[in-house]
Amino acid sequence: MANIRDVAKKAGVSVATISRYLNKKGYVSKEAKEVIEQAIKDLNYKPNQVARSLSTKQTKFIGLIVPDIMNPFFPELARAVEDVALMYGYTVVLCNSDRKAEKEIHYIETLKQKYVAGFIVTTNQLQASHYQDLDLPIVALDRTIHTSIPTVSSNNKEGARMGTTYLLEQGCRNIVCLRGPEGLGPADDRLAGFLEAVKEKNITTHIIECPFHFEQSEKIAQEFLSDTKGIDGVFASSDVSAAGVLKAAHTLGIAVPDDLQVVGFDGITLGGMLTPGLTTVAQDVYKMGTLATRMLIKLIEGIELEDKEIQVPVKLVIRGTTRSEEG
């Protein structure tokens, strides 16, 4: 198996030049790059990643921290991150924090010791200063941590306004908003969109805090629908919560969409698998993961970002949980 000295001899340059080329540290002329690349190809040389990490204090690993791997939204994000990272020669290490600050700190500190190249974070359990003090490239995905940290998100407020307005257009006059956890950026923004849509409308509204968790959403929805009669519409701040509502309605014998119309938020694959199919405000989950990964790799490789805050548009996907069905 060829080593770095073999490559240097084949290319007719010094070992130091090969090292600068491999580690992208220091000047290497265009001509030298060409002969080095040809030598690497001819010798089928594979750099020793362990040795490189020791010399550069950096590996080709990216840490992806998610709050709940059981929520289908996050595996779909992770798939996009992994696909793009692999294209650029990076490997993704998936870390499930379970929305616990101590687990997140453990993962961050452990991966830092392993010379991780950077992080994509879809949680915000820690203070913004903790992320800022990492001294590593970091991108926030699906939520804002701090203005100094590059962010990829969707237009949560507009999406919630869009979904709620559609319920109103379909005749709903007694609507529940299953808002996400208070203090969570996307959930707060979706509540703001809901409130904007129902403002000064002659309707009855209810707001219930609900985690993005199927079983808990089902329980909360079942209790509320049992105790409160006449509810004809639900805007759920996540598709997982909306699925919980559908299960609760089925248990209580409430017909969807004849007696109760439901709109979710996320656009995960699960929504199209339900019966009836879930009307939802769809985020372009794959695009969000793709953009965040490319943004992080640019930071890792010292390329200046053209835009540090990217907001991906959302769209309403109409299916069977509302009365007017398209497509």
C-alpha cells in the first residue's frame, strides 16, 4: 500500500508539499497540485485519516444533533445531511439528545475530543453562548440559536397562517391550535401565524400546548375532544401531533373530515401514509438538510458564506383530512 513518501517520490515534490496539499494548509502551486493528483491516482493512495486528524486537529466527521429520533421529521433531515456530506467526503455522526441538555453537552464534548470538523444542530437546549464558545463551525437547522450562527429554517409563521386560513375557508368556526412546546422557536412562530390568521374573525379558538410526540398528542387531543363539544377544526403544529389527533378522533368516533378537519405542519412522508391522508403545511425537509450541510462544509473549508440565514418557503398540501381534496 502506497504511503505519503511514495506519492512525493512519484510526483517529484517534497513530503511537506504533499502534506500541505492533503491538509489544505499553506501554498501549493497549480502545477504541483496537478502532478500530486496524478500521483495519488496512479498509486491509488488513501490518506491515513487517523494520522491526518492528529496533525490537523480535524477529521472528516460532522456531528448532527437532533432532539428526538422517534419524530419522523428528524430522520428525513438526517438523510439529506448524510447524502450531501458523503458527496463531499464527510461522514455524519448522529446524536439523539432526547431534548436533554446534559446529553447534548456529552455529545458535543465527546466529538470535540475526536476532532469533529463541525456541527449541525437541530436543538436549542443550551444557552446560545455554549454554542458560540465551541470554536468550531456550526450551523443551526430548523431553529435559530443566535444571530451569529448561520441558520437554515422554513417560514413557520407564514405556513401556520396559511394552514389555519385554509381551515377557515373550509367552514371551521371552532378551532383548536395544538401549539408546540413553549419557548421552542418554530412552535412559537407557528402559534404567531395561527393567531394572525384568526385575528378579528368571528370564531371560537382554543390554544393547547402539546409536545411533538404521537402518544402524548393523542392523549391530549382525546381528553380535549371528549370534554369540549363542537370542535370542528384542528391546526396541529407538527404532523406527528396531527397523527395523534386523528387517532384520538377515531377512538371517539369523530368522523374526519365530515365532523372534524385537521391540518398538520411538516410535510413528512408519514402524512401521505395515513388514512385519510393528512392535509399539511409542507416544509421542503430534504432541501433544508441539503442547504445546511453545504453551508457547514463551506465553513469547515474556509469558504465565506454568501448568506448566513436561509429561509425555505413552505406550501399547503391538501389531502383527505380537510373537506376540499385536490390531486
